[in-house]
Amino acid sequence: MRVLLVALFVIPLLSACSVNIHKPKPQLQSAASTERVDGAGFIEAIELASGASLVIEEGRLEPRSIGSVTVKLYRDLNVGDFAGAVNFVRDGTILKAVLIENGSDKQKLSITMVTAGSGNYQASQLVCIQGDSISLC
């Protein structure tokens, strides 16, 4: 009787613990780029060939359809070694941010925005990075 009780109570506990052993691991994004688009807006971090990092984001408390874009340059994002930033007006939401040039001494970032509404018009803004300097191209 005791063996039967142990079998009834212990075996289900052991099998419940092993249910998720073969669960597939979630796909992780590359360490070079992390992106999040949610109700709060677009934010992405991109690692440059020089070892610096860019953080691209829409204004946090702004409407998604209109506002600003900020691109911040960090010498080392992990320790918060901030180098500079640019800010510009956006009409629409950020669709994507892509490095179109990524050399060790000079980088160029293209930020594409799409307007709200039925037109879905797209516009791009280039951001140039050279050393610790960041500016609109």
C-alpha cells in the first residue's frame, strides 16, 4: 500500500518536472543589434565596427505618428561612456535603422520613417559618425 501511495504521488511530480526539458530555446538577436518596437515606440542599439554603439529611439512620451528621433553615440554602452547625440523631427514612425557604411573610422546610418495614414510615404535621414563626432549628413 505504501509503495502504491508513493508511486501515485512521487511519479507525477517527477514527470511534471521533466515536461519542458526539450522545449526549444527562444531565438536571440545578434549582440550587434537589439531592437524593440512596442506601444512606447521604437528603440534599437547597434554596435559599430569601431567598438562604439548607437542607440536610436523615438521620443518616449510622444505620439507614435509624429515627434522626434534621437541618435546617441556611446564609446562604451555597457558603462555609459556617452560621446554625443543628434535629434531631429520625424513625421511618422521609424520603420528601420540600418548601417549603410561601417568602417573602423567612419560610419553612416540610414533611418527610414513611414508616415501615418493611408499614404505610407517613406522618408530617410542619414546620420554620419566619425570618431567621437555625430551629425546629420
